[in-house]
Amino acid sequence: MIVHVLYFASLRDASSLERESLSHEGSLRDLFENLRERYGWRWTPAQLRVAVNGELTGWDRSLQEGDEIAFLPPVSGG
Amino acid sequence: MSTRFALSQQAIDADVLAASLRASQAGAFCVFEGWVRDHNEGRGVQGLRYEAYVELAEREGETILAEASQRFPGIQACCVHRLGELSIGDRAVWVGVSAAHRDAAFGACRWIIDEVKSRVPIWKHERYAEGDAAWLHPES
């Protein structure tokens, strides 16, 4: 299936992309590990939050065709 | 009950926001402003840039203000956070709360800024005096 991934802050700098569409079969954690390896992210899932289709969600959520996924590094607003 | 959260690419107009929280039943008004300072963790800072996952940040900000109204009944609250390039001294974030009495105004204002800082997907990119720059990703 095709999923869309959004990148923010240091994750975006590492990928040099704001977003990309990927063919992926497997879990959200599998997707993260694939991208972590590809882009050399230093984060583990325990350190990040994840959002699907604009809503925060758990790492065990199953993915569906067309989902828009964002991995959120620790925030620094304020 | 009015609660509003916004992201702004333009300078925050504190007078307009404060006026929006005036109400005849309000006897207390508390505001917190976060400003861009010229140093962080021992390094000289020249300026910074804020970026957000806008769709989620707006939703999470509204959720925080709704939760504040549950915790502190009767308040009116507003929060605006800057995005884009900021200079030293600029307002980065503004939180205002009006309430009948000061306990709720102080309490809600403090609670809202703490929740915004820990939950809303906004990231700070600092430019340092030495010419380098970095994203801040504080690990709790």
C-alpha cells in the first residue's frame, strides 16, 4: 500500500524532504525502523510521538492505504 | 466560554488579545508572555525560527484550552504562538486568562503554558553567535 510521511524539524533535515509517499507493507514500527535506518535518525519510538491523519495515535495502530504519518521529535515551543 | 488557540506568522498584538478577554464577570486577568532571549544553555543566541505541524498544533492547542476550561471552570483563555523568524526580544508566545478571581487566572495561565510547551508540535531552530544553528529537541 501507499502511505505518505511528513517530516519535521531535525527529522526533515535528515531526510532533506518535507514529505514523501512510500510503498509499505507492515506495521507503523516497521515503517519507522526502515526510515530510521535510511536517514540515520537517532531517535527510538519511545522518544517520539506519532500522528496519523493529523491525530496523535499509538505505535500499535495499523496502517491503511493513503494514511498520512508524522513522527514527532520532542517539541520545543514556548 | 471562549477559548481560542492560534498560530501566527506575524507579531503578536498583546493589546488586542487582552481586550478580547475583557468581560463584566471577570475580576482577574493573568498573562504570560514568552520572549526570545539572547542566550540558551550557555550559548549566545542571535535569533530563532519556529516551525509547526500546523494542522495538529492547532488541534492540540484547542484541546489544551478546552481542558483548561474543565479544570478551571468559568475562565476565558486565549493562546497565540509565533511561527517563522523571530529576533531577540520578540514575543514567542502569549497566554491570557480572565476569570472571576485570581486563583483561577493564575492557575490556568500557568497550566496552559506548561501544556503548550510539552504537547503542541512546534519546534525551535536557534541561530547561535558562532554562526551555527540547531533544532531544540529537549528530552524529558
